[in-house]
Amino acid sequence: MSGEKSGRMAGEEGLSFITFICYVVSSASAFLTVPLLEFLLALYFLFADAMQLNDKWQGLCWPMMDFLRCVTAALIYFVISITAVAKYSDGSYKAAGVFGFFATIVFAVDFYLIFNEVAKFLKQGDSSGADETTAHREEAGPSHATASMKSDAPGHCPQVSAT
């Protein structure tokens, strides 16, 4: 994991934890589950990458799981932050809403950067793999084409290619 990604995940963890504490202190703690779960998920992904679980469990699509985690976190944080700021007058709700908006921005930046990395990887795979696939199909004919799963890089999604 790059230092930039580690920094973003540390920011996600920090903001999630601060938001969780603000909701715990508030009078009605209806929203404390979301920051707690996001904190634990960010901690898990940081731990999984530090322990290189993405190399060991290559059947899982780690970038897509991280992307979906960030998208859902950004959307849910945005909704609960608007609700906390607009509906409740308690100071801790307002603080949690503000930290939730900051967390929304951090998660949105993270999912945007992950999307760009995955799109770049898929474009790179399509441009090099398309010529190979066409050449194999012409040599083998349509009756001998079989699909096989391969993963070009650790931590990336498996790709289907015809051989």
C-alpha cells in the first residue's frame, strides 16, 4: 500500500472514530453504528493490506471491495450528517455532523482515486489482452476456445480470457 493510501485510510479511521465519539456523547445515539462500522472496516482493510491478505486471497476482488466500502460510506455519512445537523439541536450532533461531512469528503476522494486506478488497470488489461484473445481465437477456432480465470497482479480482480 502506498503512503498516500495509508494516509487516506488513517484519515478515514480518525474521522470515523471522532464521529463515533460525538454520537456516543449525544443525547440520542441513533447514528453511532455507521461510524463504528466504517471505523472497523477501514481498520480491517488497513490490516488486510499490511498482512498482505490480498496476495493470499486472490479470489476476492480487493479494489472493488474497497471501492464499494468507500462509496457506501460517503453516501451514508452524507445522509446522516445532513440529518444530524438539520434535525437535532444538540452540540454533539452538530459536531458529529461536521465531522461526518469531512468524512464524506475523505471517502469520496478515496473512491474517486480507487475508481481511477481500477479504470486504468482495466484499460491496460483490455488493450493488451484484446490482441492476444483475437489471435488465440483465430488459431484455435471457435470450438477450442475455453475460458480461464487469471489474475495479472496481486490484489487485482481476476479476469476472464479465452485461451
